[in-house]
Amino acid sequence: MLRIIRYLAVVSSICLISLQVCAQVLVVEVQPVPAAGEPEWVELVNTSATSISLREWTLCDPRGCSDLPDVVILPGRLCVLTRDSAALVEQRHIPDSVAVHSAALPSLNNTTDTLMLLHRSVLIDRMSYTVRSVDRGRSIERRGSERDGRVAWDSAWEVTTAFDSATCGRINSAVRSEMDYRLRAMRVLRDRVAIHVANDGTRAGGPRRVVCGCDDVVFDTVVGPLRVGEEVIWLVPEGCVQGHERVAFRTIHTRIEGADDRPENDVIATRITIPPVAGMVMINEVLAQPRTGECDLVEIWNGTSDSVDLADWVIETTRGVQYRCIAPLVVPPSGFGVLCASMSAASMQTVVPRARTSPTLAIQQERELVVLCTPEGLRVDSMWYDRSYHHPRIGSIDGVSLEKRSEHMRSEQSAAWTSSAAPARSTPGARNSVARDGTSSATLAAYPSVISSDPMHGQSTAQIVWQIPFVQARARIDIYDEAGFVRHTLCNSCFIAAEGRYVWDGRDSAGRRVEPGPYIASILAVDANTTDVVRGRCVVIVAE
């Protein structure tokens, strides 16, 4: 505290301190909120032409001061001070030319703080910082401009843009060089990868080639010329994130070719999760209006041949809220996994596998877009939760989930969804109560199966009854004779439901009574939603 008082006493005479003395040692980078396992640290630079000992130097914050160790910083070199030098060296790759020393630093506040560097109680340098929640884990750097190998430092600070969250022992990302084309960011959009290329140098630059390699597939483009501070965004072709029949992991390597003052920011490699082709992993059930003891849930169906771990996958809604799976959720092939608001809810006790989300899952009860994404943000599947999708005669929808009529139906289609008919009003972790088995044939029957050729007879007509595994379909129903010729068409490309019937009066297409004998009724139905096809037939006998 005495040192702080002495410091305040000399603040009024700072203007008398020569600029040469003030520029000897500067604080150029601070890490107040490091990742787990990494200690806090402060980076200093010797801007003079002679070696400087830190024996009589002090680092202070408003709560106290710490004497710096008796170490020497060589001319133009960096020095990193931390409470645990061994732990820092394990966490960061620091060049051999940079000295790392253990020191009793002031406790760096995780939100906002002020650091003061003093030499014999004379203020030499001062910096203040404020850490936003989105910047936690990233260092704070002093700005500057580099020319002919020397850096002219200024008093402004900013959060590092380095890909590894800091430039410990290296030149700051906030230092501008003459020629510096930089890969500023790589973002994953819904179905594309966006590469941000910027000219962070101090002069305009010409065209540069940018190459993106996705495993064995390579894409490239030319960007520029770019003015100082200009940025362009390259949307890499869709083939970079094209999926197959299973979830895959792909490392995307991107580089800027050509001479550059800062080649370390011209290369980036990122490993991302590639979802399978559409229809292989889909949303299968949603509960947005739970009863007491229940909770909001989104059920995922895995149609691939491998187990899929949904850890860190995201449910994103219309409001922009991202609900992230915070625990391993391994869904077996052809199985179901449930993302829920509470694993301790009574309705979730017997559900396996299940995992909760952060923040707590909450789906709007009226209408909301629900999107399933990979951890990086690639779209996997989406559906509209809409209250109007419930069956109009169900009454109260409290505790009633929306279920898909078939796991294979596309989630975007409103016809794919209806109210759960299970006694428990939802089926998390199990097959949907309204799901229909896909079959290769339809059921077709004639009642009665024997009719009379006499129109005056009471049994001169037959009802041709069908059952198909589709909610809605386009169908053709024909009557064939023994020779295989079509004698009558009951319907042609008609829009039909899963069940129904047509009446055949024993006549051909011209309205004439057919001769006695066996006839075959045949149905061909095409699913209106998926274009799947089923066929069926039955025999009708026309007697005399």
C-alpha cells in the first residue's frame, strides 16, 4: 500500500520523466483469464538498445504491488512473467529466445483491472482492461506498427485475434506489418464454410491465391487486390462439407500463398464434424408443452449404420438460442436419443440414452423452427414445431408430443407430424406411436371376392379395399383379366389416404359386363411425401 501512495505522489510529475526512460520497458500482452491449466501471465518488452535488469521494477494494481524478479531482458527481446513458469511452458509453445520467469504477480481480475509498471516508484507504463464474456480465454494485446523489424508501440489495446487465443512470446496479432494478408477467421455456416481474408497491413496488397484442402479435395480462389483494412469472405464450395451415409470428421486446411510479413497467420487447420446426407439423422419427436413431472424434449433418430455421439451438438431455435448437448449422448444405429430440459424429470427416468442441454431446453408452444446442428454449426435437420400440426380432435395437448409418422419422412414436411397417440402421450427414446412400418407391398382385398355377372343379382358389385403404409399417396388401381389385359381402371393418379375403397360393378372401361371368370385387382401407390412405391393385388371372381 505504501508503494501505491508513493506512486500516486509522483503521478503529477510524470510529464517530467523523459520519453526515453518511459519507453525502456513496456507491458505488451496480458492474459487475465486463461484456460484451465494455464496460469495468468504478463509479457514485457525491452524497447531500448541495452539490456535492462528488472531488479528494481514493480508491477502494481489498485490492490497491491509485486516486486519483479532479478532477471535481465536483452535489447528488443520479450520477457514473460507468470506465477508458474513450468505450467505455462507446458501449455504454450514459446520460442527459445523468449525468457519465461516465475514471479509473484498481482492477482489479475477476471473482469476489469488496471496494471502499472514502476521503476524505483516512478510510473513507466500503465494499462487497463475489461474482459467481456465472449473474450474469456483470449489475451489482451497492445497495438503497434512494425517497420524494418522494429515495432512502434502505441497506447491502444485489443483482444487478440490469434487462432490459439494468445501470442505469448511472439509478436502480437495487434501489431500491424507493412504487408500482412491474414486469415482472420473460418466460420461454419448452415451448409458452407466461410473463410475471412483481410489485409491487416499498412499498405495495399495485390491479388493472392487462397487454397482450402478438405482431406483429398482441394478448392482455391484468388482474392484481392485489397486496400488497407479491407476484408473479403470466400464461401468454399459445398463439396468441402458434403456428407455421406454416416457422420464423419474432416480437417480443413486453409492457406494464403505468396510472400508475407506475418506468415504465421496465413495458415489455419480446423477439424469439424461433417453430418451425413439429409435424411440419415433426423428430429423424430418434440414435446413443447409438458405436464407436471415432464420436461421439454427433442428426440433424434439415427438412421446410419454407426453409433452417433451427439455431445456438443446444438438445437437452435427461431429466437437464435442455441441449446448445446452437454453430456455424451451416443445414439445406436436405427435407435433414438433424447435431448431434454431435465434428466431428473419423472418422464425421463427410464429413457436411455438421454442428455440435458445448456441452457435449459425450452421450445415455444405456438410455433418455432427447431434446427439440429453439429458442434460447429452445420445444419443436420430442421422442423417447424407448430401447434396446428396436432390432431384437431385431440382436445388438450398438455403433455402431448408431436411425433413423426415415419422415421424416414422428411422433417420439413408438415404432413410428417401428428399428435402422439401413446397412453403416456409421448414416446421419448422409443418408436413413435403413430409410426408405420415401411413394406414392399400394399394390402388389397375384395368384399365379396365372388360376384355375379347378373346386374340384378344382389352380389353383382365388389368393394376393392386397400391399405398402404403411406399417409398420402398417388395411386392407380386396375382390373386385369387372365391374359393380363387391363379391362377397367378404377382410379388413375388419384390422391388417396392410407385406407380406402372403390366399388367395381363387374364392367369394363366401355361399360359392358365382363364375361365370367377370375380377374385380378392391382394397386400401384406412390408416397406423396417420399416417392416410395408399394404394390398389391387380389383376385375377384365373376360367376354366372
